[in-house]
Amino acid sequence: MTGTAAELLALVLLGAALAVAVVRPASVNEVIVAGPAAALVVVLGVVPASAAGTTLRELFPTVAFLAAILVFGHLCAEAGCSTTSAPGQRPRAVGQRPACSLSSSHLPRWSPRSSPSTPLWCC
């Protein structure tokens, strides 16, 4: 499939995936729409399979890095090491240590006001 019909199909599928991502219905994840849409575009020949494979290989390191950052952020939020407070909690005063659930691991945190050899403890 080539030409205007292929471009129109790609735009409709992209619009559907973006609409689901923006509206965020409770029972539908973005992958439920975007995954089949991407497969359909390749199966119908709008995008050659070789080009799709090349793009996936080129983007994999970036996607893996972003996924690792999201996991790290989630773990930090669970440990209470962020500077924001959860709903229903009072905001912490500047310099106050967060309540942390990591009991066996103490991670040093550097502050511009401290010397490099003086760590501020997260937990």
C-alpha cells in the first residue's frame, strides 16, 4: 500500500493511538492501540519491515534507558526519597530528611552547601 491512502491510514492510526494516550481510559492502555496499529502498518506495507526493524534497533538503547529511568524514579518514590510530599501529607521543611523505607541501604546525597566529603544521608 502506497500513496495517499497509506498516509491517511497511518495518520488515522496515529491519531487513535494519541487519542488513547491523551484521554487515558481506565480499561485501555496505550499499547493496546499502538501495538496493533504499528503491526498493521507493517503488514499492509505502508512501512517496509526492514525499515521498521532498523528503526527498532536504532531506538532500542534510548527506550531501554528511558525505561530504566522510570523504574529508578518509581523505586525512589516508593523509598520516599523525593522532595515532594504524598497526598494527605504535610510538605517537609527544607533540609528535613524524608521518611524512607530502605532500612538496610543508606544512599548518600550530595548538597552544594556541603563539601564533597560530607554526605547528606537520604535515609
